[in-house]
Amino acid sequence: MLENYLPILIFIVVGVVVGGAMMVLGFILGPHRPDTAKLSAYECGFEAFEDTRMKFDVRFYLVAILFIIFDLEIAFLFPWAIVLKDIGLFGFSAMMLFLGILVIGFIYEWKKGALQWE
């Protein structure tokens, strides 16, 4: 029964070893040129030590929402592409309708200027 889990264990071990090796190689071979901008804390575009009650721009939320929308779009595209032969023309047209609605939303956001950063 445990031999069925051996490929999973090997996959996890190889992934951890390769990931760790890449991090160590990047640390050893990468340039070490620290400056104040690189070493400062980045807090969503704000200065780290200002008033906690300051107003901030809604565009941070708009960018996050747009990212989530297009991330979900990709999450729906992968399973659809795998079963495309089985679902036929109806499945294809349903996904094209879904993508069309998302493109219309994207164009609307673009025209409203939500993607422009000042």
C-alpha cells in the first residue's frame, strides 16, 4: 500500500531539493549591493511610518479586484481546454460568451482609467 505513495514522496523531495538549491545558488551568485530603497519596508506604496489613519487611493483595491478576476478566468480556462473535445460546440460557445463578457469588462475598466497609475 505504501509503494503507491513513493512517487509522491520522490516528487516532494526533488521539489524541495531543487527549490533549496536554487535559493542557495541565487544567494551565493547574486549581486550584493544593498541601498536604502532596497532595504526599506514596502507597505503597498505607502511610507512605512506615517499616520495610520491617512486616506489612501481606491486604485489599490481596483488592481487587486482586476487581478482576481483575470486569475479566475485562467482557472476556468484550463479545465475547459482539457475537456473541449467532450463538450462540443455548446461548451465552446459558452466559454466564448464568458470571455466576451470579461473582455467587455476589461475594456470598460480601461476606458474609465482604472489601469492608469499616476
